[in-house]
Amino acid sequence: MTESFADLEYQGRKRKTKRDVFLELMDEIIPWEEWVAIVKPYYFDNKTGRPARGIETMLRMYLLQSWFNLSDEGTEEAIYDSYAFRKFMGIDFVSEQAPDATTLCKFRKLLNDNGIAEMFFDAVTGFLTEHGRMMQGGTIVDATIIAAPSSTKNREGARDAEMHQTKKGNEWHFGMKAHAGVDCGTGYVHTIVATAASTHDIACAHNLIRPDDDVVYGDSGYLGIEKRDEITKDEHLRSIDYRINRRPSSITKVYGEGFGRDFERHLEYKKSSVRSKVEHPFKIIKNTFGYTKCVYRGLAKNLARLHVLFASANLLMYARAKTKEKEMHLAVQMLA
């Protein structure tokens, strides 16, 4: 991309925005060549019709849509409106324009129809495992509710048939539930399952456990997991040490006041200190990427979005960890 007067002017700013820093970090950490190679066998062959846009260009546009929770039209407009978006796309408006909303929609459909989003996620977890960042032997299981539009003011005059409602506390929620298996050593997500919100957390726990796991952590929603049929009938699953947090009220009922209660509370604190790692990727998905409500109808499309977001969250956590390691290394060198 040739440098324009706008680029020179933008380089003279006093500081970078959070968006600039985030996009530069993601541009550096995303394995573009590997992801482009994953998409290439399924992409248009360009033998007939109008030449297709480059895979990397479309992939960058799709990731911008996912990270900033934008519609197809909103993504196209944001690229024209935001210098940071245009820079991330690598587009020079003198020689080319941004892909339109319809092109992005077709590209997303191609990814969803061929399960490419899950391939991205598997590639990231494979990279983390290969480089010793994904420790083996322990998993944290948890789930979070993602709301879906409950209104029936649509073409079909009905809610999404694959979404259901559930009660949490004193509030009712309509939508889906994202179940995550997280490495208890590092906090990276290794497994994602999507169900209707009415599915209990414990019903999907066995799908989140890896073949080499020896211990599993979970909140009180997973109490009694070791008694379920899918656990007792599997030789590996029934041999696992399930360290599930107890409900605080049950400790006082059993032990009353005194040393027994304090000791049990200390054990629960130790469990929670490990289990809390699962909240970090959930925070990135909901707060950083803004994915608090389902943007598509059906579980399959939303699961594809989750695979891309959790793959990005893993890479973001990896990049931040590498930055901290460099800072600590520099600090040690200065003190030496």
C-alpha cells in the first residue's frame, strides 16, 4: 500500500488509540499464511465471472466484523470511515475499494458451510500445544449465557426455534449457552460447545474434557458430575478427580462454626483460585469483542462465530503474555 498524505498526517498524532494498538497487536499475532491456506481449498477458483477478492483481504474484513460485532453493511462503512480499519485491511482507496457487504456475506457463508471457523480454532490450540503454552492434565469447565432476540416482530413471526429460555437467579434469559473447556494451567480455551440456554451446564461437561485430563475444576453447577451415566460408563472419565466448588451455605450446615468450617472454606478458596481462570476468556468475548447477544439465527452460525472469537481470544492472551515476558526479561537485565 502506497503512503499518502493522510498516512503522513496520521503518523504525526501524539498517541495511538486503543483500537490502533489492538489492531496492530492482532495483525502481528494472527497466522495469516496458515489461515489463508486453510480457506484456499474452499475458495472460488476464479475460472469464470468477476475475479474474486483476495482471501486475506476477505479474512481481514471478516475478523473486523467479528471483533467489533458489526453487521455486513456496518463493516463496509466502518472501513471507509476509520483510518485504523483501512490500515488493518491494507487498502489504498486510490487503487481499490473495500469489499461490499454482499461479498462479506458470501465469504462468511463459505466459512460457515465448510466448518472453517472450527479449523481456525483447532489450528490455534494446536499451535499453543506445540509451543508448550497449552498444558495437559487438567481442565476447567464453565458456561455462559448469550442472549438472543426474544421479539417475534420478524418475517417468521416467531422466536429462533433453536434458542430457549432459562432462569438464572430471579431473572429469565432467552438465548444460547456457550460451554467452554479451559486449560487449568494457562487459561487458554481448548474446547467450545454451543447449546440452547435451557441445557444444564453439567449435561455438556463430558464433552469438554480432554483424553489426557486427570483433574477437572468447576463451580457448584457441576456438583454430582461423577454420578452421571456418561461419566460412570466411561473408564477414563470416572477415574478423573473432580474438584467442584461447594455451595457456601452447605459448608456451614455440615460443619457449623469452628475449625472444620474454616478448613473447608480454605479448600474452596484454593479451588476457586484455579477455576477463576475460565472467566478471563469469557471477559474478552463479552467485553472486548462485545459478543453479548447472538447475531444470527440457529446454533451452528453462532458456534462458528464463537470458534473465531475464542481463537482470537487465545491469540490475544498469548500476545499479552509474550509482552509481559519481554518486559520482565528487560527488567531482569536492567537489575543485573
